[in-house]
Amino acid sequence: MSAWQYKGKPFLKAPDEMFGFIYVITDKDTGRKYIGRKVFRFKVSRPALKGSKRRRVSYKESNWATYWGSCDELLKDIKEYGEEAFTREILMLCKTRREHTYAEVEMQVKADVLTAKLPSGQWAYFNGNIMNRFFREG
């Protein structure tokens, strides 16, 4: 499996101070892309210790290193053509949840993911919606 690329180099370790990243996955053959986001780690709540009322919180690393997106159409193509037919690039590292959410939406809007088309007439992006609130027509 190919590693994530960040600034032209393989990205293998999640920085402790970063919350997550914004990425683009590109089909090498057609040029279609998918812009999304992924967190490096997430909170895990465990029951309180005996004699205490507070739940314990710890963090667990996500599956970011092996992640290929959440778009069904993209995942179907990856399964059909193989992972080597796609590139995975980290566009931006984010320190906070707020920055993470905003940066994804901003990049999707700037890239015009819901209306852009390739010269062939095919959608330029696999993204069918932004924030599950704004959807592609047609």
C-alpha cells in the first residue's frame, strides 16, 4: 500500500500536536479526485475507577495510515482498479477540530467539488456533498 504523501515526501507518523488532516485522493488514470478529512486519534471514554465518579478519557490512534476515504463510489473504484491506481496526498495538517472542519469545507468550496467537470463530461470530484448539507444536482 502506498503511504500518504505530504509536501512530496512519505508521511508515516502522526504529529502529537496535530488533530487531523485534509487530503485529496486522485485517480491517476481519469484525474478524478476526492477531498476529505481524517483525524489522527480519537477519544475513548472508559468507566470510572472504583470509588470515583469521573469517567476516564484516553486517546486511541485512528486508522489514518490505511484510510482510503468514505465515499462509496471512490472505494468501489479503488477495489476494482487497485490502490496503485490512486495517489493519496495530505494537503493540510490541522491543530484543532474547528480548523479541521473549516479547512475541509473551504477546500471543497474553492475546488468547486459539486459542479466541476472533466473535459470528458464526467464529474471532476467523487464528492457528492459538502458537510452532508449541500448536495450535487443531477
